[in-house]
Amino acid sequence: MSEASKQAPQAPAITQLQGIRRGIEKESLRALPNGMLALTPHPLQLGSALTHDKITTDFSESQLELITGVHASANACLAELQEIHQAVYQVLQTEGEERLWVSSMPCGLPTDETIPLGRYGSSNVGRSKSIYRMGLGQRYGRRMQTISGIHYNWSLPEVSTEQYFGLIRNFRRHSFLLLYLFGASPALCSTFVAGRQHELQALGSHTFHMPYGTSLRMGRLGYQSDAQSSLAVSYNCLERYAASLQEALTRPYPAYEAIGVRNPGGDYNQLSPTLLQIENEFYGTIRPKRVIRQGERPLHALRERGVEYVEVRCMDLDPFEPLGINAQTMRFLDVFLLHCLTQASAPDTPEEIAALGANQHRTAARGREPGLRLQRGGAEVDLREWGAEIVEQCAPLAAQLDTLQGGTEHAEALAMARARLADAALTPSARVLAAMKQDFGDSHVAFIRAQSEQTRQRLLALPWSEAQNDRYVRMTAESIAAQRRIEAADTVDFETYRQQYLAQQSLVV
């Protein structure tokens, strides 16, 4: 890496800042009124999970994913997210009493093999999505995959691929602050850890927790795997990043070879015996992204056309917010990402990558512990002092955005962060535990059940026009027709399709 690339990029111009764009992908389980997972198929009235632009499923048939478009303001993004929620609730209301579970950690779960995998029809691409999920279940267990979160997609015009990688390196260094400020999963239902080793402490009825935990979703029980921990992926440049992923996508992994691609009866166990079946299997707090063309591999798109935006993946659902996130949190993320972009970004090293992983686990499990220290540059520093430093460094950027947009909303987002750093009781994770204790006998499921029902009623009470309803009915019909066209257009058998899609040449330019 050149010396020049280690220097801080120039501060963004006003025209650049006017071009900030963001979008949200929000996962939520469908749950029954009693707090158990709904095992019903994805409602037909919500359209095809394969082709609907706004409403799909994530890992499970029971796990909705709501997707906004790209927006120039936090308020516009939330307005669309609210409308998608309303469309979903209109359908759930007509079909029964299911509601969206408002916590990142799951509701009451059945046995692992009973959790239904997402289904996407009979086309080759639809089958591959289901088989990929079968593989995830084989590798990590289905329960882990029912964890839900919010992905925040963010871009700024005139930012190079190299600058985006600088942003990503700084984000990974500083993402502990997001877990502290916004982590909202300090407790979970006992069904999630049934039969598993864990370090959690028992609390109330069928509940485990970490007393100072912030985000169990981002900790050792969340999206982690021993296999992936062997991947020390470097974010120093696109070439190194792509090479790391390509090896993981093409190198067979003994434990997954033992599972086999197909079982003796001929059914598929997974897409591939490699360390990663496809690119999306790689877990991380942030990803470089590029919109892909039909049938294109994400890694090929990145290599050919560079980074288009980043996907922030470490945000919990906030059970106190009807949409899981609010505008103030989004404004903080905008300032934080600008800070990561505009600060000097030294190359990462294997030692630093290991330290960052340790910091993430420490913050997830003990982030509110008084005096907790994290690793930085070979020394240990107080988490809250380091967090306060970062917030102060963000202040000029917040002021710049407020001058541009009018008002003080970005400065207020930083004031919120300062208050939470000064008093951990103000963090969502502390508020979750306090609410559980005060009114729900320390039961996680009882608290989230109540919050989920309150959210359902609140969203159903909002105005819903005939024009809005007609638009979503039309989207449903169009998505179902699109799925049928895809199914009719297949020209090769699935095994041929699988081998062609996974071929090494599909990853390179």
C-alpha cells in the first residue's frame, strides 16, 4: 500500500455530502401471540420471496426481510420502512394473529430441524437459495440463523474503492462503539441455547443473560463459527480481500466435505463443501458491496466494477422502536461512517484483526461493565474513554451536516451518544434488562411479546389508504408472475446450474 493511501482523505465537499444515500434491510421473525415461532409458510399475499422488491425472507420461511429503496434522508428511508411494515401487518392481520418479533434474539424456538428453511420455488436459482440455507443449517445449526438484525446500506458519491476500504478498516476498529450505544440483545430465550455450551447466567423464567451484555447477537453465541475464525480476511485493498474470499469459496473444508453435497438419497445437503458456499456466508460487521447483474457472483461484480456502497451489519433491532431503528440512530451512523471515511486508515495486520475480534466479543458480552478495557495498538484503553474520543472527533462532521441541512439533528445524535457513554443505564441493552425486571419477572420472552404486540397495534392503527393497498397488491401479483417466468425460462438441470454458478471462473474478471 502506498504512503499516500494511508493519509486521511480530504474532507468531503458540500456537493458530496448532499449525495449521501442510505437504505435499510430489516429482518424479523414471524411469531405467534404466545411468543413461539410461527411455522406457517411465507404468506402468499406477501408475494414471491424470490422476486418481491420490498418483502422477502432471510434464512427461514418464518423470517421476513423488509427492504427499502435508496434514500437521500433518514426520514424518507424510515417513511418507506414504515409503509412496508404496514403492508406486512395488513396481511398478517387478515390471516390470523402473527406478529413481527421485535428483538434480534429469537422468540421461543422449536427443535432445530423443525425450523423451516426459506423456500423460493422450483427454478434453479430458487432451489439454490433453499439448498444454501440447508447448508447453513448443517454447518451452524438453524437456531443461530434465526437471529435478526438491521443492515444499513450507505454510500457517498465520488468515493473510490480504495477509500471505501479505508472506511471499512476504520469501521472495524471503532465498531465496538456501535455495540455499546445501540446493542439491544443482552438476554435471550432458553430455547436458543438448549443443549449448547455457553457462558450466560440464568435469569427469571426461561431466560439467560449477561449482566453487562450489549449485543449477544454479535458475541460468541451469535454469527460466529470456528471454521470462519480461521479466515483472517484483510481489508487493505480489494485485491487482497477478493483473494481471501476466493480461497474460502474454492478450498474444500474437511468438516464440510464430510457432510457431502448430497445425501445417499440424492437430496442436497449444501451447495458446496468449501469453507464458504457463497460470498454471503462470510460474516462480518461491515461488507463492501456492489449491485450485481442477473446470475453474477458478488465477488465478480466487486472485482470488475469496484465498491459501490458499504453494508453495516452490526445493528440490533431496537425493541423500543416500532421500526427497529429511529432517525437519530441513522443520523449517528451517517456521521460515524463519514468519520471512518475521513480519518487516516492504516493497513490492518493479522495481529490487529485478532485484537478487533477480541474487542467485539468483549463489548458484546461485557460492554457496560464499569472500567472495561479494550485493545488498541498493543495497549489497553477504557472503552468509554475511547468511545468519547471518537464522538468528539465526529463533532465537526455533525456540524457540517447540520449547516447543510439546517437544524441541529446531527449534533443531537452525538449528544445522545455522549449521554449513553456517561450513563450506561441509558443504553438500549440496559433498558431491556430494566424493563424485563420491572414488569415481566425477568422474562425475555414475556417482555418482547408485550413489545411486539404493542408494535403490532401501533402500526395497524396508522392510516392505510386504498391506493397504498392497491400498490402492494400489485407488487404481490407482479412478483408471483416474475417467479413463474424465471421457472419457465430454466434450460439446464439443477446440477449443471450449480456447477456452472460455483465454477471458479465465475469469481474472476
